[in-house]
Amino acid sequence: MDNRLSGVPDYYKILNIPFGSAPDLIKKTYRNLAKIYHPDNKASGSAEKFLDIQTAYTVLSGINREKYDYLYKITFTASYLRDTTNSVLLPANRIVYTSTMSRLAKMGLMKTGLRNKDRRKFTGIFHDLDLLIKKEEIIHRILVRLPLTVRILCPNCMGSNIYCDVCLGIGTYKSSRLLHLAFEPHLIQNGRIYELELSRFRPDNFIHFKKKFLKVKLNIF
Ligand SMILES: [Zn+2]
């Protein structure tokens, strides 16, 4: 398996998680893999793989992650965008929000004032959306484009003028941007849930997604 591109090691691929994974997911995955590949494990241990996993975890859980993610975006993500032959863009109707009105109405949970957190306890659904992927598509990279609410720092006053005409003194304004996700074939398993940290996907320094984390479940049919 080649985990490098132009000399940059793909730490996300080594841990078998997508770019932008949340800290909890990184830690959980690292612990599982470390158990499997620990040199003391007679069945599946590998000193070389164990070292790779440790290096990947050290970078992705430490202060160098910001720098690494930047490098990752300009090497790996740029190569995804160039190579569209091996990619499938998931149609919008196969992106299903678990909190859609119809689904909740069916379950009788459209009570006013019910917060997302409480709603999750009732439904037992702890992820935000389902991605429905066809069996014949799993040999390809799956690209997902998701419109999400963002807050944009006011370009007129940079959030520092309470008399600003553009943002009316609020400092930011609400808008919508596409979140771009990519799932390579090695990441696509039925039922797998990935928690992503949306600050990793910010289009630029002036825009941030309103939601902090997004839990995505892959479903193969
Ligand atoms: Zn302003």
C-alpha cells in the first residue's frame, strides 16, 4: 500500500479514517489499531505497522495537525480534484438527514422544544446523516457535496464596528456553503460511522460552519 504522495505520508489513510476526522474518532481508531499491530500481539503484530500508526496518531492528535492538514489539503485533496475518472459524486437524494421532518413525524417526535440532543436519546439515532452508496460504486472514491449553514466574518468591518452598515453591527452574517467530503474505497464499509470536525473543512479563515461536528453513516445497498 502506498501511503505517500509527493513525499507526504497519508496519516489518515494509515489510520483508515477520512480527512478531518474528529479527535474522538482518531483516538478510538488509534487504540484499536495499536492493539492489533502491537509487536507483542503474536497473531497480527507488526513492528513496522505499529510505528506507522504511532507516528500518524502523534501528528493527528498533536499541535502539528494544523500544519499537516494544510499540507494534506494541497497535496491529496488537490489530486482528488484532478483525478475525477475514479470518482462518483453522490446524488443529493442519497444523502439523508436523520433529523428530516418526515422521519421524526413518523416517530411522533415533532414535539416543540425538543432539542436535538434529547431527540437523539428518543430515537437512538446518534448520527446526523446517512449516505446511501450502491454496491457497484464502492470501487470508486465517493464524493459528497453538502450545503451547510456558515457564519462569515463581515468583510466590511471585520467584526469590529457596531455601527457597520453591512452586518448591522453583528460582526458576522449567515450564509450557506458546500462541505466537500471524499471517501476512498478503503474507507467504505457498510454501517461505518465517521465523526468529522468541521473546522478542518473551513473554506477560508473568514468562514466557519455553524455546526462543529458531523456524524456520517455509510450504508451500502
Ligand atoms: Zn460589519
